[in-house]
Amino acid sequence: MPRQTNSQATFFAIVFSVLLGVAAGQATAAGIVGEVLTAIGEGRILSAAGQEQAALRGVSIRAGDRIETAAGGHVHIRFVDGGLVGVRPLSRLVIEAYRNNSNRELAAIKFRLEEGVIRSITGEWGEAHRDRFRLNTPVAAIGIKGTDFVVKTDQANTFASVAAGAIVMAPLEGPCAQALGPCAGNQSVLLSAEMTGMMLELQRQNGHTTPRLVPTVDLLVGQARGDARRPVAAVTGSAELTSLAEKTPVGDSDALRRLADNTPPASKPLLWLHNALDWNVPANSFSQRYSEALADGRKAVIGNLFITLYRDESTQAVFPITGAANLALKNASATYIQPVAFSRPAENVAISGATLNVDFARATFATRMDLASPSLGRTEFAASGNISKNGLFVAHETGQNLAGAFSMDGREAGYQFAKTLPDGQVSGITLWGR
């Protein structure tokens, strides 16, 4: 069956149907402020009313909830504003408040880490109201300045390191104990990501009532298996809560490293698949037939009726919110279709000079390509725009369109594009990586 004819040219207009995340301007009527993104090993959620449930992927999180993990347990939470918190093994975290409001005085994000280790990445509400964000431990008050940071605590000691942005730590005492945001005064100490090799500690057991800067250590080391002597109460059952740490062979250093440093297992690559009948699929397309290359757990994220991009959303990877990257073109195919009246066959389009520049911190992208074929001659395709929290992006301009998606770890991208010219249309798909 022919994969393409000139009479099918009208079908090559791209159908853009991007799945954008729900706007994070308001919490839901039910008070939901987030959901469990990933759960490994044993974990549970205790509501403010005392109700208990297993921490499974997709379970809703509300203000007042307490998240507890057992030895080997990991619970990763995505909040409605895009904020992320990873609760490590043998930890107890309370979500005291998580709200946004046009009245700044009513906005508040407040966590209480009673024991253990968490990693926190600030979302939109925290960025907008840094003076209303607070994480308290039994001994320390921590405010942020737009941050990716790790905190480890017990009843007498708190340690913190910063991967991006900055934090301010102070003793949890006096007016500071009741306030929100960073505490002021001569007992407050700032730590920024630029202070390479340093972390903050507050150790009351050693008589240090003021935080101090000390050489950094990896606060996530030793959290892979946890201390089996200190388990939390058993979680009501599900086979999904089998501890990966307990299954990991002692000699499997890569698996232990992933559990220790919070690096997720590698995702399956992005994959372009087309319909099993090859209908309206250009002969030069590098997409694979769906019946021959199943999605294998991947989900459809962008595409049209004929060709669709699939990505892996099953790992712990979360879309980056810091840094920038230049992705290289790994594969591409494009076709130039002219009106039927021209009686000319479809032409393969050569692509060169391709770039895809991404600013994760600003959630923006810019891309360009040089396109050429015998009848087309040479033309340029260029587009730019914003990226959603889930790594999806679109660009609509007069005469051209683009829709695409990043892999969840931000290391790959693919997009579908079309450009209308006076004598025809160029359309194609791309795949990028780094």
C-alpha cells in the first residue's frame, strides 16, 4: 500500500493537541495541594484527621498530611505549582500549609521535617512568595531564595546543602519559630549554590546554637537502605510497595548509587510511532510502525492522526527547572508536498544547521533548521516559545506550526513541524538529545 500520494497533501496539516498541566493558580475545592509522583518501598500518608493510607503513585496530598517512610522507602511528591519534594527513607514530613493567594499575606508554604532527609525544589508559588516559604526542623528554621536543597535532621541536629539558589538557616526559637520565610538577625546564616564545597549545620548537642558553614558531605549517602532497626509501623498492603532497596544485591553498585543520590533509573528513549497501515506516512519517515515497535509502557504525548511521539513517564525523573542546554539533532525527516495541479511527486527535504536551545530556568526554547529540496530550494524554519511544567511546548505563527515534548529528565526532545509556502508545504518530525 503506498505510504503517500499528492492527493493526500491536505492531510499533512498537523493536529496540535497538547496535554497541558492544570493551572496552579488555585488549590482544588477538596484541598488537594499535590500528589504522589513516585513511591518505592514502604511509605504511608496520615491525614490531619488521623486517616491512614499507603503512599502509592497518584494518591492526593492535602495540607495537614504527614508523610512517613520506612527503611528503603522513597516518596516523591509533585505539588500543584510544580514544586517537588522527595521524602527519603526513615523520614517524617508534615505539610503544614501550601496555599497561594492574590493577597500576599494569605500565601504560605510551610513544611515540618521531624526526622530524616528530604530534597525540595521550589515551585511557582514558592518563587513568587519566597518570604512566605518555611521549612522547620526540631532545631532549625530554613527559608529559601529560589532553591533546590537537601535537609537532614534528627531531634538535636540539622544539616543542609544547596544544589541551586540559596537558603537561610536560623535557630528555631523566639519570634523566628512562629514566622514564615527566612529569619533575620545575627544568628541567621546564608548558604548559596555558589559557595562550592560548603553546607550548613546546626548541632545543639555540641553546644552550637547558631548555624555554621562546614565542609559539605553527601547528605543522601546512607539513605539507600536506611536503618532496619528503626522501621515505621507497617503500611497496609500493596504489592507495589515492595522495597527496591531490600531487593538490591550488595554488589549492584549502580542500583545502590541510584537509590543513594536520587538519580532515577534511565528512561526509555523518546519514540516516534506511526499507524499500522502506513496511512499518510511519508516514505522517508524515521518513525516506526506501531504494530512492530510497541510503546512498551510509554505514553502518547504529542502528534497527529498519523504519527505520534511517545515518552517514558514511569521513572522517578522530574522535568528540570534549573539550568540550560543545547540539544543536538539526532534524527529528522521532512517532506515537501506541492499542490496536485503541479503534478509533481513529494520530495525528501534535507535538514541542516539545526539547533535547539533550552532554558529550563525560564521554561523557554528556541529552535531553527535550514530546509532544502530541488523544487523547494532553500528556506528556514525557526520557532521559539514557552515550555509547560510537563515538558510540552508549542509555537504557532502565520504559515507555520510546531508541537513537541521533552523526555521527563530533559535530556531528549522531539517535535513535529509544518511550514506553508506559496507553492506547497514542508512537514516533518525531529528527535534531539544530549
